[in-house]
Amino acid sequence: MRIAFTGGGTGGHLYPIIAVAREVKRIAEGERILDLELYYFGPDAIPADLVGAEDLIVTRITAGKIRRYFSLLNFIDAFKIVFGIVEALWKMLLVMPDIVFCKGGFGSFPVTLAARLYRIPVVVHESDSIPGIVNRWAGRWARRVAISFAGAAKYFPPARTALIGVPVRGRIIGGNRESAREVFGVFSSRPVMLALGGSQGSDILNRTLIEVLRPLVEEFEVIHSTGPKNIEDVRLETAPILEGGGAVYYHPFGFMSEDEMRGAFALADIVVSRAGATAIYEIAANAKPAILIPIKIAAQDHQKANAYEYARRQAAIVIEEDNLTPSVLFHEVRKLNADTGRRRRMAEAARSFARVDAAEIIAKELLTLGLH
């Protein structure tokens, strides 16, 4: 049996694919499915070493991105899309998978179109409250559509659509707080604030946090995921701020491994994060109160829609970029930390929102449809 995964180009697409692939392998092993082959077809935006570590056979497919604003890159990417379709048709023909899992994003279009032309069954997963273009198109004819927010249901055929949440990697859940203290060097009794900017980092979150870092480290331990490209700049900027004390309470990381993410969530009393769907569901799975800052330029403004749908469950506070200042962030973090009862209620709301079996549900459906 051959299953093809496609999606791209951010960690928000990659991590759910990894979660589902792990569940597929686990279930297949239990059911003695011995001829299982897992493939990943997608753009260079997702590193081969990360996907390859999950025993996925990686096949690169050229992909172009159409932007909703004028850009000369749109002309270049139009040719990439055409080339990617031809490439996908050829490479998919050589493999001819039994089923395709489409995670969405610009990187998934050539492969999903090839699956359509070859009449290969497709399962679509949409993370966001407002679906992207590729998933809206594929959802019209896909065999199954899985959604993560109730607001997305109106975009897909009701009979083939189910609300199951975002597949979350089990390895980032259930960390031990005391073990994590050793890993992160967090030895004080101060509350811990975890700042997450997404897989690529967030410039505006980094800048805002740096501007208010001095008062933050006077009251909190701060674990900061800056994004791999930003870590050196952040270290250079924060070094003079923390001179004379405070550095021991600040823990910047360019990228956190799964073990580090699990530990960071175990330590966190408050999470400040972008509002990508995967980030929200990872926060919910760890039952943490959150302050969400949706990215302003996200396609269809989907992060804002995600944030407010989640906030309506009383699990998060939303600060829009236009309202984000260092003083506002500091005030909201301090205010939430002081309200123990509210944090407890938010944690319970997050726990009730989480769907930790999403990866298992999708994996079972992929195996069932692929075998029949």
C-alpha cells in the first residue's frame, strides 16, 4: 500500500503530516500491513531531513505561489506552477499511490491535481477557519474533508466533511516540569512565559518582546522561540538589555526540538503565540492559557479568524497587530498571570477544545480508503 502526503510551505503543514504519518505506521504495524510505503511530494520549503526522518520517501515537486497583490514574482511563479504540474504528473505516475493526503498550501496543488487526473482518492485536511484556495478547490471532489474549526464547514460538502481538529504530534504533549527545569535552566519560582512565533519566527513578536524584555525578566522566566533565521540578531539585541542581571531568566531558541517543545509547554504558565491553527491546537493539547497575536497579512486573514473562534471558547486572549505595543503585551501578560482563577478556566477550556485523536482518526481513514 502506498500513501502520498502533500502540503507546503510552512511547519503548519509539515507537523500535522508528521503526526498522521506516525499514526499510519503505528496502526499498520498493529494490523500487520507489511507492504506500507509512505511518500512526501512537495516543494523545497519543507526540509528533506525532517520529512525523511519519519521514513517518508521524499520527492521534490516544483510549486509556485500566487499572491493576492501585485508582484513580479507572480509571473515567475506562474511558470513554476505549470512546470510543477508536469513534474507531478510524471513522478506520481512512477509511484501511483493508493491514496493522497492533501494538507493544503501552494505546495500541494500540482500533486493534488495529478491525483485528480489519475482518479486517485484524496483526503483533504483544512487547518484554518477560512480555507485556502487549494483546499477549497480539492474539497469539492475529495473523498473526505477534515476540518479543524467549525467555521470552515460552510466551504465544504456536508456529507463528506467532519470536524476533527489539527493532528498534533504526541511527542510534544505530557512533559515533566521538573525534568524540563534542568533542560532549560529554569530554577526560580517565577512564572514562565513561553513566546512562540511559529516555525519561521515572527519579527513583530520578537521586536515587541525585546522592547519589554527588561521588565519581563524582572518578574518572569521567558522562553522565546525566535525562528531559526532570527536567533543571532535576537541574541545581539538582548545582550545589552540584560547586562547587569536578567540573562539567567531569558531562554532564547531559534528552533525547538520536539523534546524541547514538550518541556517548554510543561513549564509554561502563559503562552504568547501567533494564531496558526497548528500552534493553537498544540497549545490546547497542553491545556495552556494563551495570548494570541494573529498575523495581519495571512491569506484570507485566516489567523484572525482562527484566534477569535478559539477565543470564543474562553481559552485565549487576542491582541491584533494594530493594537500590539510593548506596554499592551506586558500589561496583558501581567494581568493574566495575576488572575489565577481565569488561567485555570482558560486551561480547562483549552483542554476541552483539544482533539488529541485527530491524527489517529485521519490515519485510520487513509488506511481504510487506500485498501479498498
